[in-house]
Amino acid sequence: MREIVVDPEVLEFVKNSGEDYRVSTDCSGPVILPTRMKPPKETDLRVKAGKQTLYISRVQARYIDRVTMDMLFDPARASSCVMYEDL
């Protein structure tokens, strides 16, 4: 598996958030969500950000080579995705 670069802004965001995040898949492609919304899986890659962890799903790890802030979950976009029906 190739190396995935996580932008410093993403690491800083996760570090300062006080919670863990996960790069997962939604209707638009890769998305960074809090793990309270999408729990990590045993197969996820793990990237430390201070005391927090950014998990990257194995599915997304096959397709991405970089994690950027534009992947951060946008509640405004969520209304058009069946994955977020309960929000």
C-alpha cells in the first residue's frame, strides 16, 4: 500500500478537536467524520494527531494519496446523502 499524506491542517484540526476522526466513504467520496458518527474498524490505518487518532478506512486507503480539509464533513451537504438520514 502506498503512503497517504495527511495535510498538517487536518492533523492540527484533529489534535485540537478533542476527539478522534475517521476518513470514510459517503455519497460524494471520501469524508472526514468524527468517530461518534462513524466508528473505526480494526482494519483502519491509524495516524496519531497529538492524543487523538485519525483513522483511514482500508477502502479509502486504496484510492486516496492525500487527506485534505476539503474532505471534512459538511452538514449542508449531508441532506442529499442517504447515509445521513438520521441527522
